[in-house]
Amino acid sequence: MKKTFLTLFFFIGVLSINAQEVKSEVTSDTNTPVFQFETDVMDYGKIIQNADGVRKFKFKNIGKSDLLISSVSSSCGCTVPNYPKEAIKPGGTGEIEIKYNTAILGGFNKMITVFSNATEPQKILRLKGIVSKVEEEVVLEKKSSIVSEK
């Protein structure tokens, strides 16, 4: 009786696990818009505090239908995105403008998420760089020139 109960319990468990399996078929619509960014990472390099923090991610719609960006969000409030609200026609280009708050000192690595109707509905873009004080730059330049003179 125990063996029959355990066997029955085992088969019910196997059947319930198989019932939970979700089979998803990825279908690709050849008419879907497609992003082609010039770069996915915007490297500010070393930037001086309070300098202009505006950069632009340029892209092209290489798909066969209109590209619509529904929203763009950033990983923190120190990064403000601005994006085209109108449809980008096939073959058309656009820009997503990002303004990073360069008043904040130190290194940064931020993510920008673009939500759209493209083949990749959530596209991740990155910003990185180092914000330093003007005085630090001057001191570092003087030290490097003294070392090179020796």
C-alpha cells in the first residue's frame, strides 16, 4: 500500500511539474522597427565638476515600420533623459539626450532604459565617467610636469 501511494504521489508530482512548463515561441516580425545605436556606452572620461553634462545617443531605425519610444528612464535622479516623442520612420534617425549632474564628485556608472516598440523593447544604454574638482586637475597637472622634468 505504501509503495502504491508513493508511486502515485511521484507521478502526480511529475505531471504537475510538466503542467507548469511554459513553452514560449519567439516569433520575429520582419516588419518590426529596429534600433541601431552608434554606441551603447557614453564615456564622459574625466570631466570637471559643474561642466556641461549633456551627451547624445544617436540612433537609426533600420526596421521596416515606425519606431515609437514610449519612455526613457534612468537609474537615478542625477541623470535626466530627453527623447523624441514622434515616430521615427524606417531609415530615419533620432537622438536621446542625456544630462548628467556633474556637480556630483566621483566616478559614475549609470543605466538608461529605453522602452519602445522595437525588436528589443527594453534597450539598456550606459553612462560612465569621473567628475573631479578643478583644483585637483591643476594639482595633478603640476605634479606630472614636475615628475617629467626630473
